[in-house]
Amino acid sequence: MPARRYKFFDPRAVARLKNFSLVAKGIVEGFLTGLHRSPFHGLSVEFSGHREYAPGDDLKFLDWKVYGRTDRYYIKQFVQETNVRAHILLDISASMNFGSSGITKLEYASYLAAALTQLLVSQQDAVGLVTFDNKVQRFIPPKSTPGHVRRILHALEDVEPSQNTTVAPVLHHIAETIHRAGLIILITDLYDDFDKVLSGLEHLRHYYHGLIVMHVMDENELSFPYESVAEFVDLEDRSRVQVNPLLVRERYLELLQEFLERCRKDLLQHDMEYLLMNTATPYDKVLARYLAARRKMF
């Protein structure tokens, strides 16, 4: 990928640009440019028939089997599959304001939501946005127009970390609000009681929504690289605890892996997709994982 495109995949470089429209277009255009080389090409279309080749047609759609039988060139034609109504649920609670390497979880998640919005609309899907902490803060119903994309991007630009997280009541509220089956993309750090979160997700699944949980964690949360005794502050309840990292790292990492594995297994058992996102992960890799999850779902 040329360097000028790659900057849109680097989360830390993206955070410095401070331009959601530019970033979203850059991420998606750069990603789609290379998509035909990946197994995800043709995800949202299905084969419908043939027509004779005309100068200027894309040669990658030539049907060589038909040529072998007829000695004439025919182009495969495709039609769009049923469009999806998607809702992006973005956690804007205080815990999402943590960041150790130039980008917070909330910044990472917001740019990810912007890129997903751009990608969904490029596939002619309708997309909406819900921002929440312990309740829904903003609800933008799904549409697929360019003006609607700008509305969502402007909303993402205005996002600021808010209050404590209580994910489950928000999910139950959304489940009772959105009855038409579609795609729900939850972007959160899962800083909450997971049993209650799972209950809320099951409520959404009851209405036949496809569910993708994007679990955003900071690189330092995943590796716990600290060495000196330090005071750690809970960003939501402001409680403080002094810790010697050398004494707790092994147990911390053990409990973390148990939790992550439980999230993955429990969600998969309920026909939901679970994607763990390190804030150092380039956005093109995230979009590829999203398309793979969506392909399984639809």
C-alpha cells in the first residue's frame, strides 16, 4: 500500500489529523482499492447472468469457462444483495478515555465508527449511530445518503467521554426500540458486568439482529507493561489503588485472558461475532475482520 494511503490505517497518525470526513474516506478508499486482491471481493453482490464483453469492461469479470465453450467473451454480471440496516452503538463512557500511545480508546472507536459508516454506505447499506454511556445520549436512525453520512461524522466529531458505563440497560432499550432485523455493531471496552451485557445482547438477538461486538482495548491494558509502583485511578468511579506491577502482572494477564476467552466463547455460542481490537491495530485490518464477520452472518 503506498505510504500516502497507509497513513489512514495508522491509528496514531489518524488521531493527529482531526478530520473525520478526510479520515473516513481515506481509510475506506485505501481499503477498497486493495479489496479485489482479498477473499472479501464480491461480498455484497451475487451472480445474476452474463452479457457480451464491450471495450472498457473490467477484465477480471470475464468468464473464461464460457469463453472455452463458445470462443466468445462474456462478462459476469452481478446484482446487489438485500441491503442491510445497520446501527453502530458507540460506548462514550469515561473508561473509553484511556490511552497510552497517542490515541484513546474513544478516539480509536470514533474513527472506526466513521470508517464503518463510510464503508456501509459505499455498499448501499443504511447506517445509524447510537452513542451511550449509562443511557442513550444520541440516536441517529439509519439512512444511506451522503448528507446522512456527514450528519453521523459531525456527531462523531462532537463525541466526548461522558459518565459511567451501564451497557446492559442501553442494549435492552435499543432492543425495544429497533424491531426491524438488521445489523448491530457494538463498539465498547466492555467495562461492565459481562453477564448483564450478554443478557442485553440476547434481547437484541431475540429480534433476529446480526450482532458484532468490537471490544476495544488499549495496548497497555492488554500487555500491562508497567514496572514501577504507581497509583492507578478508575476513570469511572475515581477510586484509587496503589500497585506494584511486578507483583500483580502475571495474575492480571491470566485473569484478562480468561475474561477475553469467555467473551469470545459466550458470544459465539449465541451466534454473535466477537472482535478484539487493540488500539494499535491498523484500521484496514479491522475492516477486513468486520467483513469476514459480516460474511458469516449474512
